[in-house]
Amino acid sequence: MGLFGPRHIGPALAHLTSPPRWAGDSRPTLQKSTARNRAKIHSARAGGGARTAASRRPVAPPMSEAIPSTRPALRHCVALLRLHLAAPSLAAAKQIHARALRAGVPTSHPLLAKHLLFHLAALRAPPLRYAVAVLSRLLPHGPLDPFPLNTVLRIAAGSPRPRVALELHRRRLALPDTHTYPPLIQACARLLALREGECLHAEAAKNGFVTLVFVQNSLVHLYGACGLFESAHKVFDEMPVRGRNLVSWNSMLNSFAANGRPNEVLTVFWEMLGVDFAPDGFTIVSVLTACAEFGALALGRRVHVYVEKVGLVENSHVSNALIDLYAKCGSVNDARRIFEEMGLGRTVVSWTSLIVGLAANGFGKEALELFSLMEREKLVPTEITMVGVLYACSHCGLVDDGFRYFDRMKEDYGISPRIEHLGCMVDLLGRAGRVEEAYDYIITMPLEPNAVVWRTLLGSCAMHKKLELGKVAWERLVELDPGHSGDYVLLSNLYAAVGMWADVHVLRKTMVKDRVRKNPGHSLVELRNSVYEFVMGDRSHPESEQIYEMLAEIAERLRREGYIPRTSNVLADIEEEEKETALNYHSERLAIAFALLKSLPGIPIRIIKNLRMCGDCHVAFNLISKVYDREIIVRDRISAAGARVAPQEKAESATPIPTLSPPEGNMTFVDGVTWCVARPGVSQEDLQNALDWACGQGGADCTPLQPGGRCYQPDTLLSHASYAFNIFYQQNGNSDIACNFGGAGTIIKRNPIPGIRDIFCISTDSRKHVDDLRSCVYDVSSSESFPIRVNWVDATKKALACIAAEVE
């Protein structure tokens, strides 16, 4: 029987029961052993006693003897670790580890270390120090296997100290394999360490791993996180279309969405719908974010319909994105409705999204009431929640309430003020006209004020004509952030507001000399599923003549209502009549003229402006709304800034870095009966690779899939992969990580075949929902909703029945 035969068991157990502590326990072992081994047992017992008398430090047995002597204990501990994966805990892992050590299993045993690290990686907050300690025990015993190192890299990359992963990699403890680079690149993305990420990109290319889809997905995420969405798109373009998986598309969509490129998000989304991929929750979040940036409410509503039809409405990330969409588009009632429908699924992000959305739309008191309700629900606000609360106070002029909430943030919730909170307080005082107090607050704040804080003060000075303080703020901005076009514009507006036209001209010449370019103002309006862009004095539109005629009609009707242009908003040294003309040709007025010209009466008009709307346009729009009996919603730069707080809170976890098994990283568990199946639309190559791993290294029993086996028919890759995925998934605690398979697996909850229990299912008709979404996205005129259809392929049904038989 080889190394683990009965000839070696007797002496090994005698070592464990040698005197002085366990001398009595060796007798049963001696009686049960064979005559050939009795001499060895006596020798072993005597040796144990001699060692104890001579020294309290027993000599570690050679590895060849340690393995057979502890095999039962090792197998028992490994089984316990696997069993506890269903509900992993650090206490259980430590107890099992201690049990193994007391049974004599060496701390350097690779099998114990592998499963222990596997268990640690399944925790919500894996202990990095503990994992590194387990890994360090393996180092003195020859070449290190890549699996434990990769597992620790995964734990480090997702921990508060991602740089540990990079430090471990620099030590070259093991040869890199297919799972080495994704966690390392993820660590660089979290650290925004672009230079180190580029070095890993080159290293992966040198070692031949850069063509792996998991590495490419990680690179797309890295470059997007670092703001280089062009580089992310270049990596994405180099991937074969059929080689991309759903994570590839989601990573690219998230890169564009996180960098404020909504047009590119919708373009890539359209391309994605043209291939065999059904959007998931991460996809929808990116698309809804793009719709919110565009103000494309009609398109966002169609996406919402799709979400409800495919069952993604229970995804909290999707619901939070819907709240953000409706709030940014001014549809506050819809945002409230989504919030209420979430019920117990509401998170702190959900509360924060609605609080900020209410404040951005002028419902500051309602936002503060919602925060009070959140406190009564015993939910603990985060730093970003408090930014939203202070934002509400700032935009509603509630100075005293703002300071009260600021104090409570420190006293009641133990949140140390960050520069964002201090900046809100400066903005609060500046908007209220207390500019001198705002300056004193900056001078005495506990943190070093950054350029944003000084820029906020400069804007307040321009608003309230505080020239001297404005010059002080300008001097600090020149030191901290030279060349920022917005600072030049604010100082120019301040000079113009106090009549210093010569200084305005000098400053603008300086901008030309220093090649400082001002961002041009533009306005967006959505009509019939298209978004139109206008700039001041724009005549590039094919219907410019009709638009300007409509502008003239609007101006005439406003004069009849008593409207007088506020030419003080034109900060230029020109004649009064020229100022009135300039006001009439602002980009937002062109947009509203076009909307009135092309939309049906009674339909609300929503306009997005990238700069702050002037006071004259604000007055004019109120009158236009009255004269034309239209609801007009304008979102400018001021309201957009606060509404971005909630996406920043969730953006860190929008796109996960996939791994083809073994499972690594944090695990979240799904309540109830669930099944893991092959994801529709995954390429045949990825599906085959995942199937090979599950039936090979993954340890799934795929015997029934062999020719002649009970589950061989139907002989399809999708059916076989679903069987193997589910076997591995059920054996490893029903965690979402155990159903990853590099994006090839997906977890489902519903049983498609009534009367049969303990099976898994998959809808191969999801493509129909995608086609419906395409028609909805590009055909807004039809409001008829499409029914949900779920048709199960016969081949999949047979595989499911086979699984049911296996479970029975």
C-alpha cells in the first residue's frame, strides 16, 4: 500500500503517544500492531521518552514521515474546512487549524495551507496578516506552488492594504501562472498606481499571459480607473469579439461611465447588444449612469422596463442607479417610488442617493427629513451620506442646520471631517453671503485646504463682489493648480462684476498667452430618443432658421408678459442691445426653442447644461414655462456636482475582476436553493476551458457525462458545462465565487420545472429580452410593454432531470 500502508501507521501513532504525557495511550496501538512492527513501536516510544527528558524541543520528523502519520487528521481537517465554506468564519478556521497542529500536521503542509487559505479567502473581510503568515510557513520547503500565492494575492488585492500584493510579487516567490496577474492589476487599480500597472502589463506580455481574457479584463479596468479610457478601449479593441466575455463588456462600459463619457457608453452598449450577450446588473448600472449624464430620461425608462422584465429590479445596485437617474433628470416622484419599492433591500447608498437627489432638485428640507428617518431606522450614515446632508443645507441656505449636522457627524457618528466636508461648510457660508466667515473658516480648518476649497471661495467672491478676498483666493489657486481655466473665468467674472473691464481684458490676454482654454458651454436636450447638443449662437443645425424664428417668437411673448432682460449677467463691455442679443442666444435657450418646436404640447422638457445657468435665463425659463404651459427642468453644473456623490460610493465594486477557478477573494452567499449554470452567450472556448477545469482540477465528478453515462445526452457543451458547474458549486458552499468560472457561470434561483426539486435551470431565451431592449432603446414612440417569455430548451431539461436524479 506504499507510503501510507500499515507498516508505517503503528510507529507513527507511537510517536504521537510517546511519554511522558500520553504513555498510557500507546498500549492499544501496541496490541493492535503486527509483530513485525513491535520492535519499531518500542523503539519509537523509547525515543520519544528520551527526547522529552533531554529537551523540550522535539525534533521535527522528516516530511516523508509526517505525511503518513497525520493523514487521517489532515483529511479530517480538510473536510472540516470544506464543510465550513457554507458559512465561513475566522473563528472556525482558527479552530480547525489548531486542531490540525495538535494532531501533528506540520504548519508547512501544502495541502493544509491550500485549504486554509481557500477558507480565509471566503470570508467577507479576509485577515491579510493571518494569510501571509500561513504562506510564510511554506517558503522554507522548496519551490512554492502558485495556488497559495495567488490566493494571498487575491486577499491582499481586496484588502485595505492592496500594496502588500505588489510587495509579494516583487519577491518572486513562485512562477506566475494564469491567475497571478488579475489580482496584481486589481491592486494597481485600487491604488491608482498607473506606472506599476503598466509594468505588470509589459511583464504579462513578456510571459505570454496578456492574451488571456482575465488579464485583459483587468487591464481594461485598470486603465479606466486611472482615467485612461483611451488605453482601456485600445486593450478592449485588441480582444477578439468572440473572445470577450460579459466582464469584458462591463469593464469597458464602466471605464467610459466612470470618466464621464456617456456617448461612448451607449455606443459600446449598442455593440454589445449586437452579439450574444445579455446585460446583467453591472451592465445596467453603467448604462443608467450614462443616461443620467445625458439627461436621457426616455431611454432610461426603457432600460428600467428591461430591468423589470428580466428580474434585475431586486439588484440593489441597479435600483440605486435608477434612483440616481430619476433624481438627476428631475423626476423626483419616480426616484421616491423606486426607493419605496426597494423595501428591506435599501442600503445606505439608496438613502444617500435620494437625499442628494432631493437636495439637488430644491427639496432641501425633505432631504433633511429623509435623513432623520434614516437615523430612526438605526442606519449609520457614511462619510458620503454626510456630504449629501451638508450639500442639502448649503443649497437651501440652512447655515445653522449645516453646522449642527457637521458637529453631530463628529460627536454622534465618529466620522472625522474630510476635505469634502470642510469644503461643503465653506460653500455653505459663501452661498449665504458670509464670505469673510468662509475665509476665516478656511484659515482655521484642521486640514490643508486644496484647490477646490479655494475655488469655492473665489466663486463666492464673484457672486457677492468681494474683490480683495477674491484676489487672495486667486493667489492661492495659482500656487496649487495653475492653468485651470475655471479659475480664470471666475476672476474675470469678478472683475467684470465690479466694473474693472481693463483687468478683464488683461486677464483674457493672459489666458491666450498661456494657452489656457475655457471649456465651451453647451446644452443637451432629448427628443424622440435622440440627444441634441447646442452651443451659444449655434447655426450648425439643419433647422437653424426655424429655431431662431422660434427664439424671436419666444422673446416677443416674454416681453408681453413684462420680461426685461437682466443685462448685468453679460460680463462684457458692450452696448446694452448687444447684451440682450447675447442673452437670447445662450445655448440653453436654443435648446428650449428646439424642444418647443419639435415636441408635442404638454410634454416636459429636460435640458442639461455643462456650466452654471445665468440668472437671466433662470427668470426667462420660469416665464416660458408659464406662457407655453410646459414643465421645464434644467440641470446645470451646480446641481450635477452634488448628484454624483452616490455613484462614487459604488463605483469601487462595479466591475469585479474574474477568475477561472479555484475560487479566490471575498464570497457572498445567496439565501435559499440556488444552482450554478453555464451563462448564455459565453464563447465556446471559454466554456470548454471552464468545463475542463471543473472536471479536472476542480474535482467535480463528471463520470455521468462520459459516453454512455446517464447525463451524456444531450451531448451539448452548454448542458455538460451546466452539470459540471453545479456539481462544483454545490461542493464548495454555494458561494458566488464558486460559480465564477471566469464569467462563464451564473447563479439562478428559480426552479423552471415544477414538481422537480434540487435541480438547476437556465433560460436560453434571454436573447429575446435583449432584442426587445434594442427595439425599446431605439423606438420610444411605442409605449407598449413586452411580456416576459421563458422557454426552456429540451436539451437543458434533460440535463436538469439527470441532475435531479443524481441529487435524489
